[in-house]
Amino acid sequence: MKTNPETITAKAILANVERRIEQGQSLRIVKVCDELSIFDWWNENLSMSQLKAMRSFLKQAIKMGYDGYVCFKVGAAYCSSGMWAYKALSTDGYSPKGEFVYRSFYSGKNYWDAQLADGTLASDKAEDGFDSIKTPSQLAKAMQA
């Protein structure tokens, strides 16, 4: 069942993630990709730790005002992956243009970034550049630089 793009919001996906965490089991991604807004994956299963990382990201994104469209790419070790939350909703089922917050989704290499209203990336303003922003507070600082 395909999801209506207008219902793929941070709060709606967070509710789905919370429900899956309460069930307490790893999940076959192919069976939950639509309900969790996972658009690409390398792993066959989504682990409990990955679900908890998604929950943590979504809570922080909502707190920061990125409560529109969200999506996830679940990679394996040394593969691209990430978590995105936008201020805008999707109109076509794909990521909208404009402001977003991002967090990598690879254990041991976690970092944050954001695209600002003027189209620049927070990491471009960070002292150490790409992948140096490790916490939401460092992200907030870079966004205001």
C-alpha cells in the first residue's frame, strides 16, 4: 500500500516508529518501507537500534521545527545512508525543495547537517566542515554562523 505524500510527516512517521519499537523486534524492511518512509536500503532487516536512532532523530528534528516530509536510507557498513526531515511537505512522494535537517545513519560515523533557507549547508559554515557536526547543539551553532 502506497502512502499519500501529504501524510509522510515527522510526527506521523515517529508514531509508526514508536509503535514498531513497542513491538520489540527487528523488521524486514521490504514490509515496513512505506510506513516508515524508507526509500532505499542495503540491509534486509531493520534492527531495534536503527529504529531507536530513527526515533531519536525524529524527536530532535521536530524540536528544531523540521516537521514536514521525512525519509530514510538504511545502509550497511561503508554504504551511503541517512535520515532527512524537511520543513515542507512532499507534494509528489519525493523530497521537497528547501530547508532540511540531516543525520547520517551509519554507526560510528554519525554527523548532522542542515540546508538553510538560503540554500547553503550548515557544514559549509562549520569550523571543520563536512561531517564535523556531531551533536544538535553543534548544528545549531553552525546554522547561526
